[in-house]
Amino acid sequence: MEIKSFLIVLFAAFVCFAQERSFNSNDFNQEKLNDLTMYSTAENTDLRLTKVLQAKFKDGSQPLESEISVFVNPNKVFQEFIGIGGAATDASAEVFAKLPADKQKEFMKAYFSKEEGIGYSLLRTNIHSCDFSSNSYTYIDEGDGDLKTFSIDHDKQYRIPFIKQAIKSAGGFILLYASPWSPPAFMKDNNTMLQGGKLLPKYHQTWADYFVKFINSYEAEGIPIWGVTVQNEPMAKQRWESCMYTAEEERDFLKNFLGPTFVKAGLADKNIIVWDHNRDLINQRANTILSDPEAAKYAWGVGFHWYETWATGQPMFENVGNVYESFPDKKLLFTEGCVEKFDWEKLQYWPNAERYGRSMINDFNNGTVGWTDWNILLDETGGPNHKNNLCFAPIHANLKTGELIYTPSYYYIGHFSKFIRPNARRLSTASSRSQLLSTSFKNEDGSFVTVLMNQSDDKIKCNLFVGSKVCELEILPHSMNSVIY
């Protein structure tokens, strides 16, 4: 029996090695590397995802130490990419419904069309209310521990039609996952959906059943659910909907209730994401849950946000990389980020976009497989939000004039989502200077994408090396650039 088990493990390892070896040597032929196209978005210019260069690679030589270079090794391949997108919240859906019909059509194209927009392929939504809802609500009558009154009728007014249009605009398919901000008040020890509190042990099974009813109800409406997160921000006591779990509590809820309940309900194919909070404490949460085999078998991966840096401006990217190294069989997904403290005068504020670019490049380079922005649409006030937690979105609607306002963040995100497509694989990429950030992917169709962000005040002349081939590029100050070859 031991010999048989050993042979099975050995065979599995050989298959994995052969697959990786096959991909890593994926017939990359430097001699066929020819044309290059670059698209740019740059501050103090009219460039917005604009084609700026068509050039050719040539044989490279040893770069000088004084030169700035980016090195792509297409034979070193890392995680598989699942997509980029944002959150279809109640707020986004309500604002969308108030737009003129022509602007609704423009909005859907802008986000979800691969040809005319930036090709979003990932969506997150809330399980009943969050702060970006017009009010607190659940899908049951208060006190209904048997879930007999469960109904998603509330979502049928705005959110479900909005999501259906997004799916249609994305070509008929999109990865959609859902997150709860709080269980109903009666299920918690503080008897309110707000101000943190904890899920009462006697309602663990009821709450797990609630997830199942949500998934089944949405899928009955023709909206497939790819996965869920266990809890949005489980270490944050907020004045809006919130609920707190220690790492051990989340682990035990997953392995004893949520995971088994999904299996029993025929939902074992739904992907369950743990943590769904900031990078600062991600390692303790991952270590606690993923080191427990009975919990880890239900966890697809770990979700994270960026708000640990709101005061210091020092993102903890290395913590994400630590999880990637420690648990290589699990996935990493950026589940939420936005610029807080909305200010109408800063809709075109360039550092907001650079925060996105810096985060996306570093998160991908540390093993992240997908990246989800927060609200995809908000109004001219940064809402609606029933607790006045007003924020920025990549696109805002001025409902007084009926116009859409595209922020620089929309274009910076688009440099990834438009050109890097689901099932791409990240490639080894490194820059010789810190002011030029870079990452690269190879798409299934064989195209390569290198994203370059110049975060300095200076124009940069850059050598892009792909293997031993090179092309000279000029990178404008405070710009995002996608190089396709």
C-alpha cells in the first residue's frame, strides 16, 4: 500500500513538472519577436490608453549601468491570472439606474467591452446591505431563524438588472463573487448589523445556510456565483455593517459549517475566500486557517484589501508574497481597494491613479491572481452611502447633468484589464531602477504584455529586454504604459 501511494504521488509530481516544464518552454522563439505596440496614459497630456508607438525589436547587447532597463524572461512563468474588475454594489446599481439610457450604454461599454472599453472580467457584490447601500436590510424578516422568509426581491429593483447588463456587456460571462458585511442583527451578540459584534454560535449553521440560499437565489435569476468570501473585513469594527472573527473563529466556521454546508448543498464547486481584509495581518490569518488541513480543504485562497496604508503610505506588499511562498497551492485575490474621503475637486488627482498602478504591479508580482476595485460607479457626492463613508470610484456620474466623469484611475486600471486576459500567466520581469515599476504576462493567444509605470517627474529612456532582444522606449513622467508584442 505504501509503495502504491508513493507511486501515485511520484506520478502526480511528474505530471505537474511536465506541465510546468511544457509551459515554461512554451515554444518561445526570440527570432519571431518582431513588432511592438505601446499604449500610454500620462499626466499633463491628452494621452488616455492612447497608442503612441509601433516599433521593432532588435538584437540586444549588454546594457550600461547608467541606462535604465526592464528585463523580461519569458521562460520563467508564475501564477495564472483570473481577471480584473470592481464591485457591483447597491450604490453603483442605483446610480446607474438614474443615468440617461445613452449614458448607461456608454458606461457598460466603458467597463466591460474588450474592444471599446477596458474589458472587466471580474465582479464582486454584497450579500444584503453594506455601507454602500441606501439603507441597512437583509433578505429575511428579523428573527426568522428558519430562513422561511428568505427573498432577494430587494435586489431585483436595481442590483440584479445591473449585474445582468454587466454580464451581457462582458460577452455573456463574468466571474462574480459575493461578500457579507454582517449577519442579520438577531444572529449577533450586539443585536445590530453595525458596530462589529460577533456571530452567535447558535446561528453558525443558520448563517451558513443563508449563504446557500443567496447563491441558489441569484443563480435562479440566471446569475452564476463563482465564489464567496467568508466575511468582509473581519477585524474591523465599523459604524456601518460589520462583524468580527478572530483567525480561529473564521477557521472553525469555515471547516465546521460553511465548507461542509456547501458540499452538502451541491455547491462544492464554489470558491471560498478567507480573510478579505488588509495586508498587514494577512499572514497570521493565512497561517491559522491554511495550516489546518480540515479548514484548508475548503479554502480556494486568501483575499486582501489595501487600507493598512491609508495613514502611512507604506503598503505591505511583502506580506502578500509571504503567503504566496508559504501556501503555493492556494490563490491570492485583491478583493477591495478605493481612495477614501471623496473630494469633488480631486476627481482628476493623479496620485489616486498611481496608487492603483503601484498596488496592482506589486500585488501581481507577489503572486496575486486577480484584482478587484471597490464601487465601479458612484455619484457626484461619492455615494450613496448610508453612513456617509464617501469615496472615489474610477467613474463618477454627475446626476445633476447626466454626464459620466472618467478619472485617471479608470485608465490606469485599464492598462491591465484591457490587455491582460483571463488565463494569462505572469512572467519574470525586473526593472533596473525603482522609479520604473513593471510586470509582464503572456496571454493564451500568445501575445505578451509588459506594463510599465513611471512614478517619477522625469522622462525615462528605457531598454525593454525580452530574452536577448531589445527595444528602446521613451516613458513619459507620471505615466502608465502597456507594451504589447
